[in-house]
Amino acid sequence: MAVGSDRRHIEIWFCDPRQCVLPASLAGLLSAQERDAMAAFRYRDSRRQYLVSHVMLRWVLSRYEPHVEPASWRFQTNDFGKPWILNPTLAPLYVNLSHISTCAAVAVSRGGEVGVDIETSSTLPDPQPLIGLCFSEAEKAHHESFAAADRGQAFIRRWTLKEAWLKALGKGLSVSPASIECTWQAGAWRIDDHHHRLSSWPGWSVHQRALREDVQLAVVAGYPSADVELKRWYPTADDGS
């Protein structure tokens, strides 16, 4: 089966930016606009995350469209930072990125809009203020039902769902996460968006995975019955050609 021929399929490519050794042929793939965006980050680790995730995005897209060189992809972001592909392709491609210090992830789909978010407890060490501001009463009650030792991971699972949903919509955190209610029903997550009057049931797909013991990933797709495949990226010099 050709790469990306199944419209229900979502590929999640991921890597650890700290361990990626980018050959010069890859490090030079970014556009001038991307290089400017990367330079705006104050911290070296943040610049590294940006570089690795955007190089990985270009490489992944060229797997879907081999006639487009990784350096030739062109993007535009909406008012909330979500990237859109400007290149004419044989079929639509939908992408999203997320990165933290220990992990970068790229989601690609042909079926429709997709949002991905990754978090670890170290990036959100004290969730209590966010719980008070961003959780509904039902969410708070569900959160409190966990043992104290498990509440950190329970918070990360729900928070990544909220962010992935808003990223799939292309809204980012311009919409209050408090208006996005994630509840566990009948063995699956249901997302109710009270701001946009939308629900993930039945027309959306919601997935969660643990990339590592300390890294939680959430994927939301704007179409039903999506399946998710995780793939680790190991950059090589040949990837830039």
C-alpha cells in the first residue's frame, strides 16, 4: 500500500530532540521564515526543539509526496499558529506538530484535520491552578476519584486531549480549555466543546498513547474511525535529498 493511501490512517512520527544528530543536509532545510521563528526563541533547547520538529515534518511530508523535496515544502500559519501546506499536492495533507524538551511529534493525515499534543509531568509540575481554571465540575470530580499518586498522570491525559482538540480545530489556546469537557464514557473519551457547540461523538476520532513512561500523547482527528501508527524517526544524511 502506498504511503498515505488510507485516508483513515494517521502517522505519528516522534523523536527525542536531545538525541537527534542532524546532518548538515537536514539542518539547512528550514525556510528563511522558519529560521527567523527559530531564532526568536530565547533558550537553546527551545530552538533545538523547533529545528528538529520542523525538519522531521519536511521529511515526513516527502514520504507522502516523493516528488517534493524536503526543502521545497512551503507553509503558512493561521492566526493561532497552526501550519497549513501551500504546495499543490496530488491529495490534501493535514499536519500538526507538538514538542517538549524530551520529545517532538509530527502528525500527518489525508483524511482530515488532525491535532496532536504531547506533555510530561515535568512541563506541568503543579497542575492544581490549571485544574481550578480549566476543568469543569465533572472533570474535577473525576480527577479527584484517582489516588493521589495517580493524579499527575490523570491530569496530563485530560490536558493533552483538550490541547489536541483545539489544535485539530486550528484554534490553539485562543479558546479557553475550560469550555472543552473531556469525560470517560463507555470505555472511551468523549470531548464536548461548549464554545463551538461540537462533540467528538460520533464524528471525530480520539486516541491516547504513552510514547514513553513519562510522555503522554493525544491525537484528535476530524473524522471517525481513524487509526494511529507510531513511528520513531532516526535522521540520516540521505533524508535531506
